[in-house]
Amino acid sequence: PPGFQVAPETKAVMKWLRSIPFVLSASLHGGELVVTYPYDYSRHPMEEKMFSPTPDEKMFKMLAKAYADAHPVISDRSELRCGGNFVKRGGIINGAEWYSFTGGMADFNYLHTNCFEVTVEVGCEKFPLEEELFTIWHENRDALLSYMEMVHRGIKGIVSDKFGNPIKNARISVRGIRHDVTTGN
């Protein structure tokens, strides 16, 4: 958008993401209990709460569910708790369908790197007290481990020439998914 400034720390993370071939990441936030996935910015900027899936919608839902299902509170079926309004959705939602915003790292990663990122709202308090952090950590520990194990899903391997030498920046396409990835170093 016109006049949009990128903070120096954001530029540094973008440079880092382009220099190392990450494939999976998560951004941890507070203020709710839900896992969101791209796109976070609506396809139609003036539309609020508009479902805006990526070509990899199925994979993103699988990633988000891996986290949500392993989280003891997000997976709790009670609608009377914080995050309870996401129970019928399995504790996950497309980011733009929840609320649309521009400049998110999950969208950047998907569009400009090979990294798939979800956003995890780890608790209902936007700014939890120090004594709450231990509980929040324990509620999220197994979910983080479950999510990290998802790195083994999807395409992986080595693209090499006929001599066995790895090919850098080879484009990988999957029929039916209009989003290519490229090989790393």
C-alpha cells in the first residue's frame, strides 16, 4: 500500500528468510485461542471477514489442525471459554476470514519464500502476567512439538543433475496447486 513502511527488524527477518531455506514457521501472538493460516489479507481489501485461501489451503488446514488438536484448551469442545467461538471450526480459521490485515509474515513467507507459516494465538490475555507464562508454556509445548513434526509432511527430497550434483533454485510444481516452490542451496 502507498506509504507503507517496513520496520528495520521486519526487513532483517525478510532477509534472513530469503537466505535460509526455511519450510515451516509459526508466529506466536496473544489475545485469543485459535490458529490462523494464510491468507491474512483479504483478496478484496474492502471486504472484512472474507475467506481468502491460498492454493495450498488443504496443507495449511492440516498444519493449523496439528497445532490446535494438540493444544489442551484449543481442542476443548467448550464454547463457554476463551476461544470458544472457534470450537465449531476446530480451533482454526483462515486469517482474512477472522480479520483482514496487510503486511503479515505468514502471507510474506508464502508468497516470497518456501516457508509455510501459521499464526498461533496462544492465550486470551494480550499481555499475560509473568506468573501466567509457565501455564501458557505448558499449554503450548506439546502443540509446538506436534506442529514441528509436520515439517516431514509435503514434498521433500533432493533435486540433482545426472551427476548427482544438487540443483539450486530448481522450480517444483505440483499439478493442481498453483504455487511453486524452489530448491535451496
